[in-house]
Amino acid sequence: MDFSTYFTGMTVGLSLIVAIGAQNAFVLRQGLRNEFVFAVCLACTLSDAILIVVGVTSLQQIVEVLPWLDPVMRYGGAAFLIWYGAKSFMSALRGSSALEVSDSLTTSFAKTMAMCLALTWLNPHVYLDRVVLLGTVSTRFPEHRFEFAAGAVTGSFLFFFSLGYGARWLRPLFSRPLSWRILEAVIGCVMWLIAFKLLSRV
């Protein structure tokens, strides 16, 4: 097993998933309220695993049939990451919001899982992140794409379960806008680093 590729997949996967969004806010909310945390985290992780495997396997096969698609996806993905990074840097410079968690009444298990799956599968960004971008980066490792996918899936598992079960300790931290600004700055750096790696591919 190529552990270097495995950890690259984990790093890239974590960098993309850590961005503030509706799905992550929902997982954090469930963790803070201690409601169906395991089921929510597992649903998010399994959904991610399906999307990652589809992206890594299908894009590799398509590129073999359509070789011109590789540079198109690579430059397109790099352009998106540059824009995404710039957006994160702007949020870090000008952001002043903090995540607020509702203390409303408990929602049923069925409604909670329906909301979780909707936030995952109806979000167009998840397809861009997990299928297109991770699939594109995986083409840099044609002989080790499964290690890359395994690393990305591991990253999703670690992130969602850490977020869900560590939420109680994160609440004081992320109730301050400065914490989100620092996180956004880190995300921006990682996005630009990934873009550079895509553009520097020989």
C-alpha cells in the first residue's frame, strides 16, 4: 500500500470537507444537541464514501477514453480552487459571523435523517468536491487511486465523527467570529496549495 498517496487523499479530502457549509453546520448542531449523532455521522460518511468512489473510479476510466478531458478537468478544477481559496481569504478578512445553534424542540429520527440526506445529496457542491475535484486529483496517482480514495474516505470518517462527538467542546470556540476567520484563512491556503499541485502536474 502506498501510504503517501493514502495520506494525500486524506489531506485533500479533509481540506475540501472542512469548509463551512449547511451539512457541516447540521452535523455540528446535532452534536451540540446530542441527538442521533452516530446515525447522522454515519450517513454523512457513507454518502461521502459513495461519491468519492464514483469520482475516483469513473473519472479515471473516462480520462482513458477521452484524454483531452484530463487537462480540461485539471485546469477547471484548479480555477475553481483558486476562486474558492480567494473566497475563503475574503471571508477571513471581512467575516464577522459565528455559528448559532438552535435550541428548538427535538426532531424525530426520520425527519432528522431526511434532513441530513437532503443536505448531502441535494447540495450541488458535494458533487463538485467529492466527485469532480477528488476524482481529478486522483488522476495524479493512476497506479494508486484506490489508496487515494481510501484516504479521502478515512478523512470524511474522521471529520464527521470528530465534528459530531466533539461539538460540545467546540461550541465555546466557534461562538467567536475570530475562530471562523482563522479557519477560513487555513482553508484558503490549502485550496491554493492543491490548485498549485494540479497546475504543476507534468
